[in-house]
Amino acid sequence: MEKPRQVVRKFLARPQHEGVGAVVRRSIGRFELRYFDPFLVLDEFSVSAPAGFPDHPHRGFETVTYMLEGAVTHEDFEGHRGTIKAGDVQWMTAGRGIVHSEMPAGPGTSKGLQLWVNLSSGNKMVEPGYQEIQSKDIACTSADGVTVRVIAGHAMGVQSPVCTRTPTMYLDFTVRPRGVVRQPVLASWNAFAYVLEGEGVFGAERGAPVGAHHLLLLSQGDGLEVWNKSDDRPLRFLLIGGEPIGEPVAQLGPFVMNTEEEIDMTVNDFERYANGFEKARHWKSQAMVALVVE
Ligand code: FJE
Ligand code: FE
């Protein structure tokens, strides 16, 4: 590594209400950090029934849901339905349009992360699609006290099967006490770290340790060094990077396009059930039907 990345800004993601009765810790996508090209939103969510994210649309980007605890059932207007559990990932391309619900499944609290990855203008109107990887199929490897789960991209000699339209790396590291990570990251990409458990020293060995729910924006460089200086606690963090798209962003809630005109067209398409939203006309999720009956 010639030029390790340094921490340029640190954000503590505090809980806020989203969806219906759900709580998210939003780091990217809040006022002080509107957009970190190509990333639109990073939410660490915590939700238990009857709260959730009932029927809502998306257009123009991808949502990546990575479960930490419990489970989430999703259903969409094409009839696609499934449940992702702790350790599973769903990489959903909303493309030209999806309407779906995302609701906690089973007792207890469901926790995880949802990342919104922008799509370039040429990909915003692609066919919607899903890639779902179960925990047991996620590429994982360990060496020298470091374990990495490779959600997207490659690390420590293993490669994720996920195809990302916007080139993205998404790594989940666990570092034993006194361990150190040295991970290359392409120099032209934007990258950040998000701490899940324990405390880590990021970028420069003399820095102050950073704990859970903090997002660290990284400077340009060709990799990242992270130290777990604790004697007894493991460190768990995500390292996420992506190739910047470099296009204008026009956003209205769950619709992300390049211009205000395209946003107006999208609202029109959604209201008129057109150009990808046809199936929204007669669809309601099972979760919504159940709520109305009760
Ligand atoms: C959304 C408000 C929302 N973070 N994390 C407005 F809450 C949502 C939304 C989510 C979401 C869903 C899950 Cl499973 C996890 C989330 C926001 O669904 F899309 C808009 N527009
Ligand atoms: Fe959604």
C-alpha cells in the first residue's frame, strides 16, 4: 500500500423514525451528508412487528439489504417474495420501477443495514431484478485474526458472486483483539467505513478509537489500514467503496434521477401506473391486506 486512506470526516448516526414505526440510524442521506457518490443512503435499521416499511416504490437505483439479526420478508408487485435472515443479503435493482413492502418476520427485533447505490443515467431504467445470497453462500475467509465476508467485490483472495451495475465493494470485517487489517481499495473510488461492534483505529495508527454507529469518510488513497487496539473485544466494521458516477442527482424520496424533468415524469408514471409501474394498479402486499383486515 503506497497511500493509505485517512479519515476525513466522522459521523455518528443517531436513531430517527422512518417507514411506519421503524427506527433507522441514517448516516449517508441525511442533511449533512446528502450524497457520497455513488451512495445515496446508508441506514442501520431496527424494526419489530407491527412496524415496518409497507408498500412503497423505488426508481433509478439499487437497494442492498444486509441482515444482522432476525429476518425481513419482502414482497413486490411482480409476485416476487422472500425472507432474508441474519447474514443474508438482498441486492435489489429497482431500475425503472419496483413497488414492494419490507416487513420484519418472526418474533423479536430485526436489524440490518440498507444501502442505496445510485445507477448511472444509462442504467436507471433497466429491468428490475434481485440477487439474493444466503449467509452460507457468502464468500468468507480468515487469516491472521481477520475474518472477511465479501458481500460485493473481492478481498483476501475471495470473490463475491454478486453482479454490481455500479462497481461497488462491500466487505464485512471482524478483527480479533490486537489484530490489524490492510485492505486495498481502488484509488479512483470513493470509500467509507461503518463500525458495527467494538472500537477501531482507522487510517493512522495514532488516531483515536471509533465505536459503533459511526461512519468514517475516507480520503483518496489505495487502501485502508485498521487496528483493533482492544485487549478483549473484537471489532466489526463494514468497508464500502464505489466508483463515482459523476452525474447530477435529482431526488424525490424513493425516486432518484438526473434532472427535475425526469423526476416529474417519474411521479407521473407512478400516478398513472405507466412505464414500469403498470402492476401497481391492482397490487397490495399481503402485509397491507393483513393490516387492513385487523
Ligand atoms: C423508503 C422512507 C423509508 N430505510 N431500511 C422513505 F423508510 C423507506 C424505506 C427504507 C428502508 C427499508 C428497509 Cl427494509 C431498511 C430502510 C428506508 O423503505 F424507501 C422511503 N422512500
Ligand atoms: Fe424499499
